[in-house]
Amino acid sequence: MSEFPPPLTGAVVEAEKDVRFLGGDPTAAALGMSIDVAVEQVSDAGEVVRVASPLREAFAIFAENKLAVASAVVLVVLVAFCFIGPLLYHTNQIASSLIYANRPPSARFPLGTTPNGRDELGRLMVGGQSTLEVGFAVAVLATTFGLVYGLVAGYFGGFVDAVLMRIVDALLSIPFLFFVVLLASLVIPNLFLIILVITAVSWLSTARLVRGEALSLRTRDYVLASEAFGARKSRVQFRHIAPNLLGVVIVNGTLKVADAVLIFASIGYLGLSVPPPATSWGVILTGGINNLFDGYWWQLWPAGSLIVITVLAVAVLGDGMRDVVERRLQKR
């Protein structure tokens, strides 16, 4: 008998690659064993080496980008400020008290008051809730739908691609502000409706981006080989093509958060935001602009600064997440 083991077949090699990507044991995969994460492996020299789990490895890669880590901390602080802050700093954001209107910052009102006499700091906390909810909800919905839509169009190509992309082109030709004003004249805006409206215009660019990448990836050798072995089209799309789009999709998704926050602020400037007494940073910013020449700077700069900080933090965080995904895919 030969002293050397038989060469690995193509299936075993692919299994080995898949499990090495997950930090597992390729031998166990070749034998059909079910494993989650292996913490030890045998090297080529026969030594047992410890292998970091995929989650720990992802955190290590992300931690190398100091700006991304700082941005994540900033976002956590903003979320805590908006959702935990009102539980600790109690204010009345419903009733008006004109006797306290337009008060400058003081010990009682750290950021002054609004023209209606409401505490500005508490107003920023409440307004941040709706702003962040819109930003993250739109990013998730628009990215998910745009990914699936663009993946189908790019993978199938031909007639399917032509029809789907013409629908995208037709929707892109509709002016967003006209669409928002028309909708606001028909129904009363609310948070759920605003999320759907912004999502309806945000997924279009994601679909076009994914479609272009999918047109290129569908001709790669590993995709053609998978199709030759009889893999289902859905498996080819979501198992072989979609993972290679994660870097682009994640960055685009984080930018959608920033875009949604800015769009929400812009429609708040037009008076089409959530109805009172609810508010948003865009509504607060609009009120501050109207009173800027009266010297009430505390009604403008805090809200504007929070919008800018949120947009920058999300954008930098997206770059850090892209680094994690691309480094993991390179090892696959």
C-alpha cells in the first residue's frame, strides 16, 4: 500500500475551502461531520494550532480600523442618548409653556428652550428617536429589496433584465419632492408612511449597483461550474454570487442610513415630517433656521451638529465593515 493518502477530489477540496472559511476542520467536512466552529486545527507540519473563531476574527479585523471603532462608539452613544436619555432626563414634550419660551441655556435648561417653551435637550432626544428609526429602517428595507431585485436582473439578464431595469428607470424619472408633496396632499404623514416613501426611492440605486456587479459575477468559473453540476438558480444566486456582493452592499447600506437621515431632514424643512407633537432633528433644524436671526443659536446648532455627526459616523462605519467582509472573502 502507498504511504501517501489519495488525492482530494473536487468535492472534498470545495468542502475544505468552505470550512476553512468558517474556521473549521476540513477533514471533518470531507467525512460529512456536522461542526459549527473548530478552535484547533492540525497544520501541515502535524502541529495542533489554535484557530480564532470567525466572529473573533471579524472583530479583530474591524478593530484595526480605529476610525471605524470610534464611529461605532459614537453611534452607540447617539442611540443611548435618544432612547435611554428620556428615561433619565424627564421633560414634557407635549404641553407648551410660553412663559419659558426661547430661554437661553442655563442650569435648568442645559440647551435652552424652544419657541413653545419646551426643553431643547429633551426635544433633541425625542426627535432623534424618529430620525434614527427612519435611517436604519430605510437602510434595511432598501438594501434588502434592492439586493434581491438587482441580483435577479443581473443573473438572468436578457429580457428579464431589460424589463426590470426599465421599471427602475421609470421610477428614477419621477421627482422625489413632487412625489412627497403629492402624497402628503392625499394622506396625513406618519412615521411608517415616511419610511415606506423614502424606501421607495432609495432601493433603486442599490438595485442598479447590484445588477452591474451580478452581470460580471455570473460569468465567473465557480458560477459556471455550479450551474454545470445542476445547482438550483436560487442557490447559485444567494450562495455563490450574493456573498461576493456583500462588501459593496454593506457600504451602500450604510450610505442609505446617511441618505435617509438627510432626506428625512429635508422633508422636515418642507413641513412634511411627522405630525406634532412628535418631532425630528429636521423639524428642530427648520425651527432653528426660522429663529436664527433672533440670536437663538441653541435652536439650530445642536440639531444640525447631531445630523452631521450621525451621517459621518455611519459612513466611516461602513468602510470598516467593508474591510471585514473583503478580508474574509479573500481567505475563502
